[in-house]
Amino acid sequence: MGLIVFFMIGCISGFVLFKRAFLNKSDEAFVPAYKVSVIIPARNEEHNLPYLLESLKKQTLTPYEIIVVDDFSSDKTSEIACRYGVKLVKNTELPEGWTGKNWAVWNGFMQSSGDVIVFLDADVRLAPRGLEALLKSREECGGVISVVPYHHTEKFYERLSLVPCIMGIFAFTSPFEQRSNHKSLYGSCIVATREDYERINGHQSVRGEVMDDMTLGKRFSQEGINVQNFIGHGLVSFRMYPKGIKSEIQGFSKGAVLGMVNLSLPTVMLIAVWAVGLLLSGVMAPLLLLTNHPWLYPFLLGYIMFTLQILYLVKYTGNYGIIIPLLHFISFMFFILVMAYSVYQVSFRGCVAWKGRQINVRSRKSL
């Protein structure tokens, strides 16, 4: 009975953490009285960039300018940007103390002239009304917004990200983070006015941060600027790691530990309760099923509860096929691998690897 109660508490923790915070999906016509700049930092994004630029061509609302910042790509990123007729900015040499993405975004901003800035990662894809929904939602909030995109996956290894992605969404939709005075932002899709962005000195104020988005959100919050996070279901999506499992492990591990450090204690505790329940039921139920052990039934009930919850969550957060949501313990093993690699990089190496660069992070003592 105690196990069943624990599994129920774990599932409830997941529902407490997850908020269906959708962007404005109204069909009401919207014509902004201001210029909109879209800034896209891109480093070796020849596979992703065409999808984003093609989706921007199909928007119901045409931005004033689209700026692609080529961050020393060795592939056809620049050629693709030119092919679509957008403004191409070649990133200059990385100054000391800056991370590559922050420097690229800052240079893109310096070349922009819009009143509202939309920062998009190159792996993002927008539905035809996506840009319109972003601008409407930002106006309603009256500050800065970010979106956790719906995760589009195609290959099996990409679907291993199920558990890390759900935990990431918990971190941004948690009511404790939403009520916090130091809210974080999700870096793949951020919308802010030029005035607010300049007020906090933009990405220059977080130039050396690996978790630039989370720290950037805190800068806005500290200045009294409202910060709101949404999930992109139906409007904003991305395919994060089409290049292979190595880039997927690097991508998740570069911020896994540092991301948890930035969360409030209640959020971390609820995520931990959910994760322990998911792990115990996911691992023990299949093992006990083979032996018909008397403890099988509470673990099996826990497994069923968490599986149904995951099937509900992925409806709004990503397409992960059928196998991984049903056998979610496989994804949890992947999550453990990511966390172990992240701890190793942050605590022992003092840097993380990403897109061919070694990025210094906070020392072990500062954690």
C-alpha cells in the first residue's frame, strides 16, 4: 500500500509541474504597428536552417527583417541563408569571455533595427501562424516570452530524449518557477522588445554563461520586466539533434547539472519525486514480471500510472513514437547517462563540449 501511495504522489507531482501554457491561437487578424526582427544564430546548420527559413516564408505575418548570423560554419549555412534572400551576418572573432552563441546573437542584434526582436535557434520550425501567435502572446504578457518547442523526432536515438525533455518542460512550466521573481527563459525561442532587451544589456550581460537563457530571464526579472514561458504545441516545434546521438548527448549534458542548480527547491524536489517513482516502477515492474513476485502488483500499477501520464504529456510536448513512451525506463537510462556525463564535465573538466568548442563553466566550488 505504501508503494502505491508513493507512486500516486509521484504522478501527482508531474501534473503539478506541468502546465498547459499555450500561445495565443486566436484567428483574429493581427497587424503590429512596429517592425519585427528575427535573429537566427547558426553554426553548421545546413540541415536545419532550410526548414526554419521555409517556415518563415509561409508566415501569415511577414517580419521586417530576418538575420542569420553565421558562426564560423564549415558547411553550407551561409549559402542557404543567401539562397533564401535573408540578411547574412558573418560572425567576427570570438572575444575572450564570450560563448559562441551569445556572441552570435549579440552581433545579430547589433545589425537589427526592429522594435520587437524574435530570437530563434536554427532547429526551430514555425507553423504558418506561429510568428503571429508569438507576437500576440508577448503583447498580452507585456514583457518578454519564451517557448519550449514541440519536439519533432524521426529516428530512434532522438526519441531517447523523452525523459530529459519532459523534465525540461517541468522546469519551465512549474508553478514555483512561474511565481518566482527570478524566472528563466528557454533559449530556442525568445521574444522581447528592443527597449527591454537594451535595458538589461541583452546577451552582453550573460556573455560567458553556458545557461545564457536561464540567466537572461533572471536579468529581465530583476529589472521588473514580466517573463512568461509557453509550450509550443501546434505552433512552434524543433528537431534538436538530427546529426546523431553524440550531438544529442553533448547537447543535453552541457546544461543538465547547471540547469538544475538554477531551479527553485520545490521544483527540484517535485521533479526528484516524479523521477524516483518513474525509475522504480519502470525498472522493477519488468523484472518482477519475469518472476511473478508478490510485489509485482504495486510496481505494475505504478508502471501503468506513469505510462498513462507520459502518454498524456507527449500529446503536448513531442512525438516519441510508441516504443519509448511504453518502455520509458530506456529513456531514463539515457537520462542517467546524460547526467553522469554532465557531472563529469562540470565537476572534473570545468568545461563542456558543444559544436566543436570547449566552453568553460562554473567551477566545482561554485556549484
